[in-house]
Amino acid sequence: MIVRNEERNLPRCLDSVRDLASEMIVVDTGSSDATPQIAAAYGATVLTFDFTNADFAAARNHALAHATGEWILGLDADETLHPTGAPVIQNLTADNENTGYYLERHNHSAGSAAPNIDYAVRLFPNRPEFRFRGRVHETIDASILHAGGRLRKTQIRLDHNFSTDLESRRRRNRWYIDILLEEIAADPTDDARLDFLAAEYHQLGMFPEAAAVAERIAQIRPRDPRAHLVAGVYHLLYTQEPVRARGDFEQALHLRPNDEEAKLYLRRLETG
């Protein structure tokens, strides 16, 4: 894992995996609190990493380069592994397949009754060809597939607690947007960065900007029904462009005739 000033979260995170992991590697990117000392007290190998030019993938790959185990489980300091996950992980790693596993992440926000659930590849074999990419929202999925591995979804649960400091979260959103724009300018063909850019704009309530990115994604991926569906949702719900939304939903349905979401939104447009 990579950390910075996580003294409040780190013990809970490490407690959730200390009986599972044969080694723990913590990359510190410049903590001014007791984070490195706490990690060391848990028996972790603590590495420092120059984060002057922010690059989360490079920091994670620095950790991978020092890992000696056969499998990698990656966590963030504000995440914990649910107790039911340990035996499942043990069984999967015993099978020793060339596979990266998606874990089910339950994202908890203050004031929200139900968590938002998403999936991220966090468990994978320790192989030199498997490396993260992306200065922010770093992923390893493409690397695994490119090297001949597979990806599988699991129900292994991570609990992720968002910061309750809303202004801090907004600052991070704006910081991520700046970095994503730099990445996209450097490589305009990397459309995967656009998905994360739209999400950051959305979290800040910058819906016209998010809609514009969604339109760009649909143009780049003309055969992707999901891209057209998302663009339609923005046009219908956020920029109030029902004519454009109808075209988006019809295209999504053309590409995937059984798309129930597209059908639902089209019925909504028909009933006004």
C-alpha cells in the first residue's frame, strides 16, 4: 500500500490483514505524522518514495518491486478487508491461476445510508510484467490482460470509508482533475483516463463538464452501448437535452437490444 499521513486509518487497515499476509510493504510518500512508525510496529517494510511529481502508479510499482511473496493484495489505508474474505483469498491463491481478481468495494460516505459498490483488481500474482499505470486512479487490469492473464470478479469485500472532510475531498477532486488533464494532453488516445475525468467532474457537481467528457467517450467508443447510455443519462438528467438523450438511448438499444436501462429511459421520455 501507499500512504501519507494515515495514522488514524492505518491500524484498522493492517489489523484486517495481519493474519493473512506473510509480508506487508508500505510505501510512504511524505508523512509528517506517525504513519511510518505505526507501519513499522506492525512489522511492515516501510519504503519512502519521492512524490514531488505525483504518480500513484509509480509508487505502487515501487512496492511491487520489493515484494517477495507469490501473490499481491493491495489496499488503501482507508480500506479494510472484511473477515469473510481471508479464507476465499487463501483458496484462490492456492489455485495459483494467472488471474487478477476484482474485489467488491463498499464505499461508505457520511450521511449515506447505503454504500456505493464498485469493483477493483486488488489480488493478483506477483509477476514482473504486472504493473500499474496512471498517475491517479492507477489500474493494473490492462497490464494483466496484455501479459496473457485473465480477470475475474469475486465477492471478496473491502470496506472503504470516505473522508468526512468534504472540503478535503473536493481539493483532492480538483487535484486529480489537473493530473488527469495532463495525462490526456500527453496521450489523447488513452480514453481510459476520460472515464475517471468524468467521475471527478461529477463528484464536484460540474455536470456540464462531465457530460462533455461522456460525449467524447461515446464518440471514441461508437460500438460501446454503455458509453451511449451514460451520455444519454447526462443529457436527460443533468443538461436537460431530451432530444440528444433520446438519440443516445436509441443507439445504446441498437447496440444491445436487451438493454433494460435504455428501455426504461426511453419510456420515461415517452411519458414526459
